[in-house]
Amino acid sequence: MLEIQNISKNYGKKKALQSCHLIANKHDIIGILGQNGCGKSTLFKSVMGLIEVDSGTILYNHKQCDFNQRKKFGYMPEQRSLFLDLTLYDQLKFLAQLKGILDDRFDRLVDLYIERFDLKDKKYTVLNKLSKGQQQKVQLIASLIHNPDVLILDEPLNGLDFYSVQLVMNELRIQASLGKIILISSHQMDFMDELCTHLLVLDNGHTIKNGKLSGLYQEYGVCVSVNADSLWHNISKLHKNILEKGSMIEFHYANLLEAKKALGNFCKEPTITTLKLHNVSIGDMLKEGE
């Protein structure tokens, strides 16, 4: 268990974090979300011990976090920190040696991860010859190579194409299934909907949402989406609000009963060819909270 107990951090007059609280257990994937400057990176650096908090406590398995406990953490900063004149293999070997991983074990692990992240043919390529997305995946492997109990990932999806995002998300699900705790920040909200089990949303250092994603979904109701070129306006009478999303119209309802009733009405309209019942997206939750 990772416990962040009311930590605060100021940079001069700037209040980066204010009484931030979070409890994370095995298998949790917690999305740390908010606008630029909201305190996400400060939170991550505080957990890793890279900066000292002004107040509050960080515990791991009910003990004060110290250097030895943080050896069990894996951290991927937002800014890349690779030696670009090294090959992929040599860079990861250097970092693995810092974690005390012996050569035989390292060779097995590096082959496993470069296979999973579609980098097998880049094993001996110098890093400055790799694309930004490929370098991003190397940095993610570096955070995984020592088999940490806690993964802290600051914008790991930046620079990745859709295929690579799916590879990363699949790997994070595997890690969570093995009992890891994962804290992840990202501005790509659609992917956070698919990945996260919990959310912590920050705004100017203050916590504005904190809890299980399933509970937040219940708070925000249910959606029904239909194709925008249909005669939806003739039959929709039970709705909380309406959003236009590209080729779709999205209706928000207060609860599942209302949504199912509306769904029945929509099914009667022959011009509606696309119909979907789903939760409110994380992005829309954040918009409603602004």
C-alpha cells in the first residue's frame, strides 16, 4: 500500500500541492490528471523523494518512505533522460546495473521487453537514431527493468502512435494484474478511460476529485450516443444535456433507468443506425468540474 497523507509543497509563493491525500493498493491504476502546472509532477517527485515536502507524510506498506523502500519504485519522468550516444542495449544495461541486476537476468528481461514493445530490431541501435516514440518506449522499459512494486509514470504516452499506445496500455494492465501499483499522468483522456481504475484530479495544487472511477461514473450518470445525421431531435425528451461529438450526438442521463428508457425510444427511429450506451468520459467529467 502507498499512502500519501496530506502533503503540501510550495515554491516560494507558488502553492504547488495543498494537503494532497491518496491511498493506492495493489492492482490499482490511478490516473493523476489536471492542467499543466496543477501539481502532478510535484506529486510524483515528492513520492520519489526527489524533492522534500513542506508538510505531510508518504508511507509505503505503513512505513515512512526512505531510500531503501524507493528502490522498489520505478519512475519515468516527463522529460526524457537517456544517454543518446549509447545503444538501446547499453543504456538499459547501465540502468539495470544501478539496480543490481546481473547480466544473465538482464539479458532475459531486455529481450522480453523489447519484444513486447516492438523494439526487437533496435536492440543495438544508438538511441539518437531512434524516433521520439521509440525513445519513449526505451525510457518506459527502464522504469520496468528492475521489476518495481510501484510504477510512477509522468506522461508516458507522449509521442506514441496509436499502435504503440496500445502496446504500452497492455503492458500496464499486465503489470497491474501482477499486483503493481501504478500512478500515471496523461493529457490523452480517451486512453485514461480505458486504463484507469481510480482518479486523482488536481487544480492549482488542490484535489478536486479522488476516488474509484466506477464511483465517479455513478456520480455523473449515463450516456446514450446516436448518429448525428438521424432524426434524434424528434424523439429525445428525456435528457440531462446534449453534446455534439463529431458524427455523434451524446445525451447525458441522470441514471441508468432514464438512459434505458431513452434507448428504447431511439430504437424506434429508423434513421438511427448507430446507438451506444456508455459512461460519461473522464474528459467530460473534468469539463463539468471546471
